[in-house]
Amino acid sequence: MPKDKKRLSKNAKAALKTLNESKLLAATKAAHAGAGEEFKSSVVTPRTNTTAIKPRPNKKRG
């Protein structure tokens, strides 16, 4: 006698739903990615700020 399929848990259903949505989102992004390339400039503009990017100093607390 064949085994019945187990029902999916709520967490498994939610995971499947998010996975399908992310695949759909990725497909739509891929479709729109080629559409906006004519507006992108191929020349890289130099940075206006030539000073080094320094980390923030540790503040004394208390």
C-alpha cells in the first residue's frame, strides 16, 4: 500500500512561499536589468573627494 504524503508544516509552507516569491522577483529584475542600460554611462567619473576615508574615532564613555 502506498504511503500518504505528509502535510507541510506552517514553517515549510512559508519557506516555499518566500522561495517562489524570490524566484519571481529575480526573474522580473533580470527582465528589467537590460531595459535601463542605455541610460548608464560607460565612463567612470573620478571621485571629487581625494582625502583618505578614515574610521570614526572611539569616543570615551562615562
